[in-house]
Amino acid sequence: MLIDVGNLRVLSSTHVPIGVYLSKITINGQLVWWSLKPQLKQLLITQPEVAISGALLLIEIITPILSKLSLQEDVEDGIASMTRWLNSMKGYMEDQSSGVERGKWLENKVEQVRDIAYDIEDVLDEFVLHSPPYMFHNRQFIRQIHTVAHTVYHGFPIRGISEKIARIKTSIDDMGSQHAFLSTGLSSLGPSSSSTNRIRPHPPVSPLLLDDEIVGYEKEKKIFTDQLVDGEKRLVTLAVAGPAGSGKTAFVKNIFCKRGIMGRFDCHAWVNVSQHFEAEELFVNMLKQFCYSRKESYPIDDGTNTQTKLHKYLTGKRFIVVLDDIWSQNHWDVIKGGFPDAIRGSRIIVTTRLSNVASVCASSIRHVRILSCLEWLQALTLFYRKAFPDNDGQCPPDLKGCSERIVKRCEGLPLAIVAVGGALAHKRKLPSVWEKFHDSLGCEIASDPNLSAISNALLLGYMDLSTNLKSCFLYFSIFPEDYSVERGRLIRLWVAEQFAVGIGMQTAEEVAEGYLDELIQRNLVHVSNYDFDGKPRNCRVLNPVLNFVTHKCKYENFASNFPTENTSRNQRIRRLSVRNDCTHLPQNIDLRGVRSMFLLSLIATSTSNIEKVLRELKFTRVLDFQGAPITKFPKDITTHLTLLRHLNFRGTKIKSIPSSIKKLSYLETLDLKQTDVRELPKEICHLHNLRHLLAYKHNVESYVVFDSVQGVKLHKGIRKLTELQALSLVKVGKKVKILEELKLLTKLKKLGLTGIRRGYGNELSASIEHMSDLATLDLCSDTEEEFLELGDMRNPPLKLQRLYLKGRLNQLPTWISSLDNLLRIGLKWSKMQYSPLQALQRLPHLIELELVDSYIGGELIFEASSFKKLKILLIEDFAELHTIVIRNGAMPDLKRISLHKCPMVTISPLGMNNLAKVEELILRDMAQEFIARLRMNGEDRAMVARIPLINSFTSGHQHSWSFENLSDSSSH
């Protein structure tokens, strides 16, 4: 049956078996993609592969231990049987990712598979829970294995484990044989996945926006159009990238289909590539379209393959082709061989969701267009056009407020705006109806057929992820709308959850960072802001994406949010996020299977309420109290949560850590930043798996002063924590022995020390030389007037990227000049007699330079050709400084200059006009004469006239600030 939908025709397939479950979508008779029917989409949503992979990973971790123990034969057989079953299910689920549902029966089977996987994970975790902690440590393993075996055999409740394993095997048997399950579930799909001729349907994609729905991207349209017709004779590839729903296909189609574009080329074609394309089929399709566009017949068979035919046909012609929806560089490498690289002015257009793929395909970076989100007024215009088609796109006054809130939640994604606006077009135009829609928008997207396009577009990207990447992506459902999570926190969480494990020379953290980068490149995760070095600092998923992820988690039983409708007594919750400004923790909910718990928006709760909940969380690996209203370390953590890997108290009011912390022998991260903890117990040194120990507090009001940051005291024995990667901020004080112990912490990548006394230089330098992987080093003297001695280092850590030295310095250590990887350096309260610029100016990759009271001279000179990569410069609290000179060619990439509290500087830096790329000049408490010269018509105005943003701040009483905008004539 043919159904007209605008300029689309949806044609139900009848000539292949998969047509029962898929629809073809064509444009003007040309097949463009396959669309999944609701039944198939539902099955894909309920794939249990995440649960299966989690259980298999746990088996992999404990198998080496089990092989050393004398276990009962039925236990060994049971674990082996479960492992075989999990591997079979994993292979099946991956193989049948494009399978189809057979009603409620198969859905129930899939849920059973997931539940059995969770049962297996529970029984294995219980094994670990009752085992002596040191049996899972590398240290002393061989020496103690016989003792451990005896303890496990006699002290561990093997009988209980045996019974649980037997029940799991019974559950598997009750499902019927694997053969019956697999063959009955999807037998109608035709050939198996092992067949080389297996038909792979295209997953669902978003519907095209019609021509009159194209709003915004005006600048990108003009550049793109100009590049298509700029007269360049070589073959040029243009790429358009953006997240699902950003309108990439519509953007290209709107330009491609114009007569003024097509008419410039001898022939044209548009093909959808998608994830699982067949090269031969694609080349045939492309060649047919090229021939059709010239009213020519398909070439006769001359014995060559289709790629060769295509190449031969296009030789000598000026062609244009759109390759819509490319997913990988490998796909591009296969396809591009079909195009002759002749000097005819031909153009290839690629659309992709992956920014890195766009960069690979495009002829150059200037040929890449990134479509992210519409600007606010453009988004409103598009929404009004769709929501009020009968009112000429005009919004009634009584619906404006609600309309704006709805559009805000769409976050500028055209597909979301069109879908939501289209759904509201069919609803009554009453504020109460629209408010209700706004409040339940997440549920509406999941259930309203008019909004299914949003989920379909995102499902395509989700299904292309590996199991580990799926878990990382789903993890964003834990955080509320508009919540940006710090990169480091996210990475540590993924490691604790074991989504990322070390591979070869890569640490688990490095693998996790690669996962985050990939999700960002795929435009599934949005970067809220970037660090100075271009790395993401905070990230989140856009609200339409969050709705999809949250709904997905409900089906996957991956994570639950409290209070919501999907947390019930019978639900097997694995991850629980408490939010929405709760005043209490969940009650009457089964928390025994919870692996992670987050208290993100807890306003207030009693200690007894917290402890009651904690007593149920025996298998928990992650406990995140960040920002929670607690003042004491809950004692039940060390009593009941001995499998804990990640413990976060950041931003709470706790003051101490109990000695019982030693029971958390699996702990990898202990985050005590911005707490009132000032000393850690000596038992902290028993945590042999600890990788990240973060404990310091910032107290900053107007300016950072010497004692703005407080560290914690540690006892001797820190040498035992050999897995540590981050240790910050330790207050050394009188305990010079701590510095000597540090040399055994050779895996450290981040080290922060405060309270360093004069005379400690040799011990400190000797230890740092052992830290070859060190990337961040933060050192602070005991008092502001005390000298920071660093000694001579013959082998400084050459991977160092961030260096902060706080305290008096006689001179800058000579080894700093050898740190070619240094990106940021901060010199504070150094009070050196000689300018540090000479030693720093040749550092090849230095991006940021912070100088605070680091030089007592009157002149700072930036020599020609110095600081070639510097982008950010801060000069603060230079009491004697009166002249800043910037030679021609110095700091050619500088973007931001900050001058703070330099009272003797009364004229603009000489040579300031040489800095062509400066975008910001920030001034704080500078001399009034200096400010006056920079104002409109001031003597130095010409020196800064090209800088777009110039702001001046002056401090007042009680930490207040007055502000003056020097970018133009207005002041505030």
C-alpha cells in the first residue's frame, strides 16, 4: 500500500521476509532508507546485552581466583554452565540486533534473559562479598593461597551459593533449550547471521524536514552553497556533521535540489549509506541514478564489477553526489574508490553524525559544516510554524510563556522542535493542556506516535554503539535535566562500574576517556564547556536525548530515578538516582540489588534514614553523596558496603573519616574535595586498590590568596598505595618521611602537596623523578614567605602538562625549560628578582601562563617569537611593575589577557596592537589612569580598538564589584 506523506512515499515491502517488520521509504520512486515498525523497535529497546556483559566481566575477574580454590564440584560445574549460557546469549543478542518481536512472548523471554544475567551477577558478587579481601589482591597471593582456600572452603557459605546456582540453572532450563528459544524467537527472519548473503535492513532514521521547514543555519547555507559552485576544478568533498535531529539531510537536500545547483553538473545522485550497506548494491544504485539523471540506459555488462563501471561512467563528467549518513572511515574508504579524481569540478557531499568521520571525508577542515542547534529566535519561529499552521505561525498571547518553556526543552534540535510542534498542533489551544504536555514531555516522547521520530533518530545512533559505549551513554540518565557532569568524575564512575577496563598499556581511565571522546564525536554527548587545553571540562546530554536515554533505561532496567513512577517494590533496581529535591530516601523499595546510588538533589534527611537505606546496599560499588546535606560519615558504609569502589563526599559537611575505612578494600576513588576533613586516619593506607584520593578545600572570596586552599594530613604508610594515580592535596608539614615514601607511587599522574618546608627539596625532587607518568604537579610552601626548594632534577617528569608552584623562589628551576609537553604553568607568590619569562618563552606547547606576585621587577618584556602557542595570560599583584612590553611576533595566538592589581601600570602594554587574535581583555583593580586611557577617545584606545570584549572590575565593600564595559561607550 502506498501512503503519501508530503514529498515522501512509504511503501510496505512485500518481496522479502523482513518486510513483515520493516518499511521502505522512497523519494520520487527512489529507495532512500528502511524504517522499523513499532514491534521491532520495541525489541531493540529491550535487549539485555548490558546485563549479560556485566555478568561475564565479573566471571572473568574472579575466575583466576576460583581456579586456585578447592570448590565443590557442583559449584564449579554451575559456574562453568552459567558462563557458557551467558556467552551463548551474548552472541545471540549481538547477532540478532536487527531481529524482530513475536508478540508479548518474546518480550517476556528477553526480560527473563536479563533477569537471569542479574541473578548470576548477584551470586558472583556474593561470593566476592564473603571472601577474604586480600584474595583478590595481587600482593601476597601465592603465599597466602592455601590459607585462603582453607578459609573459603570452611568459612564461606558454599551451600548457599550452590543452592542459588542450582536455582539459576533451573530458570535457564525452564526457558526451554537454547535451540528452541533461538529458533522460535526469530525463525522468520530468513538466513542466519553467519550467512554472507544476510539481508541487513537499514535502521530507522528521522523523517526529512520539508523545504518550508528549513529555518536557520543561514551562514552555513551560504558557505556551503558557495563551495559547491566556487569554480574549483579539483574533486572536492564537503561534509555536514551534527547530532541526530539537527537537520543534516534536510540542510543538504534544500540546497542540492535547487535547479541552480543541479543544473551546473552533468549528472547527479543521492544515496543513503547507513550502517550496514552492501558496497555492490550501493554502487549499482548510484550508477542507476547517474544514468537516470542524464536519461541514459544502464551500461551493458562488460565483465567488470560495478565499481569499475561507475568509475568509467563518471570519467570525463562533472558530477555531484550525496552520500547520506556515513558511519565510519572504513565505509568512506570503500566508497570513494568509485569516483574518478579528474579536474572537472565535481563535488561529493557527505552527511554524518560523527565529527571525526566528517573530518576524514572532507577535502579540508574548511569544507566541514557542523550543524548543532538553532538559535533561540530561529527555534521559536520553527516551533510556531509547526504548532500553529492554521494561524500563520502566530502564537496566541496566552500560550507564549508555555511555548517558550517547551522550546527551551528541545534545546534547538530541529527534529525535536518539529515533532513537538506537530504534536501540539493537534491538541487544544488551552494553557492547561499545554502545561500538562510540558510537564510530561519525556513520557510524551516515549508514547506519542507523533513524537516517535525523535526516538527513531536516536535509536539508530544507540544501536551502533558497542556494549560498553551503550552503558556509558545510558549512564547520563542518572543526572537530571541541564546537569553538567565533570569529565573526571564521569571517567572515575565508569571505571568503578567496570564499563572501562585497562587494555595493554592503557589504564582503565584512559580507556574511559576514549569512550567519552567517542560519544562526543558521535554527537550523542554535548560538551558544556571546555578546559584551557581544548579537552571537555563538563558534559551532558541534551534534553531530547535525555528523554530517550531515560526511557531506554526503564526498559533495560539499567537505572531508576527517585521519585518517579518506575521505582516499585518488585523492580530489580541496579542504579538509583535520588533527585527532584527529595526530603527523604526511598522506602518500601527493594534495594538489595543496587550497584550504584546517587544523592543528587537531596534537600534534607535524617541520619537514621540514610543508615537504614545503606544497610540494604550490600552489593553497591558506587555511592555518590556529592552535595548531599550530611555532616557525618555514615558508619554503615564500612559495615555493609565492603564491595564499594567509588565513594564521593564532595561538597558535604563531613569532618572526619573513621578508621574502619580500611574495610573498604576494593575502594578505588575517595573524593573529599570541598569537605571539612583535615586529617585522614592511618588506616587509609590499607586501601591497596585506591587510585584517586582527592581531599582539599578552596576558600576563595575576591582573589586567591596564599591560604585559600587547604589540604589534609596523612600518616606514614602511604607508600603502600601503589595503585594511586591522583593524590591531592597532602599537607606535608613536619612529616618529611611522607616525601620519601612518595617515590614508591610510580603510577601517579596527579600530585598535590602543600605545607612544604625549606630543606625538603632533595627528598621532594628524588621522589618526583620516579613519577614518569606525572601530568599534574601542584607544590606549595608552608608559608607565603618560606622558600620553595625544588632541588635539581636530572630526570624530571617529561609528560608534565600542568605545573603550579606556590611560594618564594630564588630562581626558576632549570629543568622546567625541558618540559616540552607543558601546557599550563602557574607561578604564585614567587617574588623572584629576575623575570621568569626568559626561562619559559621557548616552551613549545605552553597554552596558559599565570603569574601572580611572581616577580618584583618593574618591567616585563615578551620577546619577539616567544610563547608561540600561548592563548591565555594572567598577570596579577605585581606591586612594582610599571611597564609591559610585547615585541612584534610575541604571543601570536593569544586570545585572552587578564591584568589584575598592578597599581603602577598606568599605560597600555606597549605593542598591544601587535596581538591580532586577542578576543578578551579583563581588568581588575587596575589604576584609574590606566582605565581612563583605554576608554573611548583615550590616549591608548587605538592599542586595544580591535579587541571585541574589554571589561573592567573594581572591588568595593563586602566583596562587591563595580563593572565597566570598555568595549563600547556604555558603562554600568
